[in-house]
Amino acid sequence: MSKLWQARFFTTVNQLRDLPDTTVPEIAFAGRSNAGKSTAINILCNQKGLAFASKTPGRTQHINYFSIGGAHVAQHRKDPTIVEEIECLLVDLPGYGYAEVSGSAKLHWQRLLGDYVQRREQLAALILIMDSRRPFTELDIQMLEWFAPTGKPIHCILTKVDKLNRNESVNVLRQAKAKLDSYVDEDGEGFPFTVQLFSALKRIGIDEANDKILELAGVTDDEAAAQVALIEMEDDVDADAEQPHAKQDEKPDAQ
């Protein structure tokens, strides 16, 4: 079972001053409306209704936090989350690129999102969700360029690859890597940007995304940790078996 399956709703905020007073790493998910962000979060956390996908794009205008650790698995349980035992927080940022929202709401979104991704010290990495058929829109690039100066990692997830054939998938991944490689800092060094293909429908890239998110959060997966412990235990047993045994006919030291 993935550690992400422990995700539970933690809090929701609409102003930066209301962000939780926690110190654990935060992994934020950003993307255009209808790019599949909520679906990706839900399938990675193995919970259908964890992240809310509004029928009206742009309706959800809050930052939603989900905790990993500090509580029993399954969000429907009512026992309190022990804040001190939370290992990391997943952050669902408002979708962007919608047309049916007022200008004032868009301005609020820009300020909220821009300030959060640029100034939040606890933010360890950004997961940028893009539709594989329409990646790197103007607003996707704006998000990249907002976050790049922080020097923190961005992992791009190209969703809905089930809509592409094999050649199209290969090409879009190659082009995405080239696009990300084109970003360099003042010293000509590349940024820590990575990218992968993903499909919730065909369950493509789920394990890859899971492992990357936990790596960025600095969290060890329970199943992976158990496998490592088992391997180490087997190695210890093998090492003991290879140790030379004392000869039975050796004389004891003189008293």
C-alpha cells in the first residue's frame, strides 16, 4: 500500500494568512482546469472523492490541504489528525485557465497562487499537471516561470495519454523534455525539472508518479520500506551463514 493512500482532508484556505502553521514538506499540484489534476490526485491517493472536481471549471477557488500521516487511513474516519505526526502535506491549488470567472476572481487567483509558489518556505516541489494533447500553454509556462527562481523541483505529469497513440506519446514526452531542458539559470545550469506520461484510465505512470512524489517529499513508502527491511534481513542471514566457524579442536587459553 502506498503511503499516499493515507491522504486525508486537512484544511482549506482562501488567503495566505490562513495557511497552516506546519513545518513539514508540502507538495503542491497545479494545472489548468480540465487537465485532470483532481483525477490524478484521487487515483494516486486511491480515493475517489478526495480532491473535488467541479463541473464548472474554475469554481473551486481555494487551496486544499491533504495530510499524509498522523491519522488512520481513509478520509471518512472522524478521529482527529495528530498534527505532530504528519509527514507531509499534499496541496491542491486552484485550477487555472478558465473563462467563466470574473476578472476580480482571476486577479485574486493570480496573487494567491503566485505568492504561494514563490514564497512558501515549506513548499518542497511542484507537480504540474498538463493535458498531454495541449501541454505548455501560456499559463503553464507562467507557472513554470513563477516557480523556477526558487530552485525547487518541478515534476510535470502529462495526463490523458490514453488519447494518444504510441508514436504521439513518444513524441510528446520527447518534446516536453526538450522544453524543460531549455530552461537554465544565470550560470547556464538546468533546473530540476522532470516529466512523465500518465493516464488514470489506463493506469499508466501511477507507480512512477507515486515514487517521485514521495521522493520529493522525503517520505519513505511503507511497502518499499518493508521490502528494504526484508532484503537487509536476508543479507544479514546470508552474511552469518558465510562466517567461518571456530574449530572444535582448538584448545582453550591457559588459565
